[in-house]
Amino acid sequence: MKSLKENLQKAHIVIIGSGIIGKFNALELSELGLQVTIIDPTEIQNSSYAALGLLMGNMYQKRKGRSWALRKQSIELWPQWITFLQKFNSELNIEKPLIQLTTNEEKFKKLEKFIYENNDQNLQILEKDSIFIKNINKAFQTQNIKGMISFKDGRINPFSLLQTLDKCLRHKKINFLEEEIVKIRKLNSQWISTTRNNENIKSDMVILCNSLKAVDLIDSIISPNITLKPVLGQAMEIDINEAEVNLLSLPKQFNINGINIIPKSKNKLIIGSTDEYSTNPEENTFEKLTNFLDKKPYWLMKGKISKKWYGIRSRPDGQPSPIMKNFTDGLIICTGFYKNGILLAPACSKWVANEIKNYLF
Ligand SMILES: Cc1cc2nc3c(=O)[nH]c(=O)nc-3n(C[C@H](O)[C@H](O)[C@H](O)COP(=O)(O)OP(=O)(O)OC[C@H]3O[C@@H](n4cnc5c(N)ncnc54)[C@H](O)[C@@H]3O)c2cc1C
């Protein structure tokens, strides 16, 4: 009988989709010594490139179930991945802390209860006299903002992360094919992935990380009972032309009433993201993204959009996100990430690696 090591080294795995999930899986599997090919016609428009990179793990208020388990594992794995990836980009880091704010008294009470019940030193209520709250109140001309700070959560720059992963995957000699897969099928003991140019790629296993299109590829071979809905998310960079406001006096990343805010310089900030159940961006992005307070501060009202972008995420209909399923015949689906793909990538690729080890042995 062949050893696990021999089986792993011989096996060829095809990963369809090269967003954050495809890339993380490729890296995790190459670390096991597997031969990996990752296939994607164009990654530049995927949702991973649109992400803001907030890692909201510890501040997640539900402390049981699969969603929490995946977050918990990802929080533990992220520091190890950062150390590993820093060999390829010494500047890659997670900027901490992360602040969640609300003007809604009921939501604040829930935050207080959550923090009281969890007794975690890394999660704290932000008192009215904290420097963060004072600076936010001053800049946003508010008095009723309250919230919590998570010292373990933060933000990774998604563009930098994706570029670093690419560098690492090239170093690991992972095959990359710039093609669209239009069909997959099983022939004898092998999987055949057919490209739009009619090229057939053989592999022992296929991992579907191609978001909305994943279901199209498996519909004809199994009845997956999975529906993925597109949820478009928009974000924008705004230039503030106001000498009195210094955005750098604000925390590095924070969320007010569900909207994420990332000051980039003294007079530039990123705001995101919308939730649009559609594939075409709505027109009124500025309004949607800046209406998170009863009264908009004057400088934000006068702000000018300098960049605007969007990404289409896939949200499972009728079941929790993400979809992680092993169809047992060498076919795995790991997609439907909706909001937290960047955060959850380490835990989900670990799950895929374990499934593969079990299948090949
Ligand atoms: C505006 C915005 C802000 C966000 N902010 C955050 C955040 O702060 N934190 C966070 O954790 N998450 C955030 N997200 C969510 C996060 O971006 C997604 O959960 C994550 O990117 C999903 O990654 P993915 O690899 O599954 O999908 P994608 O990045 O969409 O990649 C799927 C890939 O599959 C490829 N593909 C499709 N069909 C085929 C085919 N037939 N053959 C080959 N390839 C194919 C596509 O070209 C694409 O490159 C945000 C999303 C948006 C839109």
C-alpha cells in the first residue's frame, strides 16, 4: 500500500476560480506537496479584488455553530499565515484594532451584554471619554455614538494580500491557466475539466471556488441542491476638500451603523459596502454609503468620489454561507462566501486540505 506522502505527491488537483479562496486553497494544498493547477479567465473583476479586507472575527456576536467555529479557526490561523507570507512581502500585515460603532441604543445594549458575557480582554466597550469616541464625535459632529473595540480584529489590505499570494504561488510553481472552465465530468477514475477553447485538463480531484458559476458546472452531474444568489457590493474612495478635518485623527478602520470606513490620508477615505441583490450597480452609491447617520457631516456632504468599484459576491439561498461540501467522488465545492471570504479563507482551505487527505488515503 502506498504511503500518504506518495499518494499526495502523485495527485493532481484542479482548482476552478482564482479569487482569495482559490488562491488560499492552492497554497494550502501545495504545502502538502500536491500538484495543483488553478484555472481562471480573469481575476481582476472578482469580488476578492473589491473587498475592503476587514477581518471581523472576534467581534462576531454568535459564539456557537459553524459560522463561529470557522471564524475562531481563522483568527487562530491568520497570524501563522502572515508570518509565512511575510517571506514574500515583509510589509503584509493586519492593522489592528477594529472598532464597531452604533447610534442605536438597543444595538449598543446588545454589544454591552455580549462583552459582559464573554469576559474577553480583547473586546472592550468604548467609553464616551475614550479618545476614539471623542475624535469620531468631533469629526462626524455627533454626540450619541457608542461602541466596542476589538484588539484582535483588524484589516488586511486585500490587494496587497492577493499580490503576495500570487508571488508565493509562482514561487511554489503552481500551474496557472488563464481559461474559463465550461464543463467538468468524470471519466473512469479521472476528472476532465474542459475549457472554453476545448482543451481538456485531467486531474484526480476538482475544487470549485468559482462563486456564482460553480453550480452551473455541477448541475448536470449531480443534483447539488444549491442556489447561489448574486449580491453586489459597492465601495468608494472619497476626497475631502476641508482644511479643518484631519481624517488621520480617526481610527484606522471602523464601522458606523454597518458602514465600513477606512481613512487613507488626511483628506481621503474609503467607504463600503452596499448590499444589492442584483448584478448591476445601483446609481445612488454616494447617498447609500454616506447615509449612516441622521445628519451627514458637512465635509462628507461636499466630498467627491475619486474612485468607485464593486464586486459580486455569491450568497447561498436557504442555507448558511459558505458552501463547503465534499461530493465524495473527488469533487469538492468551497464557495458562496458572501461577506467574509477574506476572513474565512484560512479555515476553509484547512477544511479542504483535510477532506483531500482523507480522500487520497
Ligand atoms: C465591496 C466589497 C467589500 C468586501 N469587504 C470584505 C471585507 O472587508 N472582509 C471580508 O472578509 N470580505 C469582504 N468582502 C467579501 C469578499 O470579497 C468575498 O467573500 C470573497 O472575495 C469571495 O472570494 P471567492 O474567491 O470565493 O470569489 P471571487 O473573488 O469572486 O472569485 C471567484 C473567481 O472564480 C472565477 N470563475 C468564475 N467562473 C469560472 C469558470 N467557469 N472557470 C474558471 N474560473 C471561473 C472568477 O473569474 C473569479 O476570479 C467584500 C466584498 C465586496 C464586494
